Amino acid sequence: MPQPPRIAWRDFPDTVVLAAERRTKQHPEYLAAKSGDPAAATRLVDALVDETGTIAVRRLLDAAVAAPAPALVSAHA
């Protein structure tokens, strides 16, 4: 998935977007996952996160050796 454009913002670290918002919200497990169903959330992540996303996260983790440890978080709205 191509990453959305990013503009540098102070010292904010690099980010990885693992799935497009539209694709995520259209997935059949989205509403259940959003409502707090952990099994649905797992299925949603399994369906949307691919090898490319995993590699991108691994690169950030590998690059963090000389920097503060990265935090893996999910966006909540």
C-alpha cells in the first residue's frame, strides 16, 4: 500500500500506515472490532496487514537501535 504524503512535524517519528482507512472501514469485521470484540479485531488485522506492512514495521524497529524505542499503537477515534 502506498503511504500517504507526510510532512515533517518537529521531532515526530516515522510512522507506518498498515491499511487504508476506507478498506479498513469496509471490512466485515470492522464494526465488531471497533465495538471491542477482540476476536474480530484479530481477524481484521490478519486480513489487512500484509508482508509489506510487517517489513516496514521491522525496518523501523531495526533502525531504533540508536534512537528511543518505538511505540506500537493503534489509532482510536
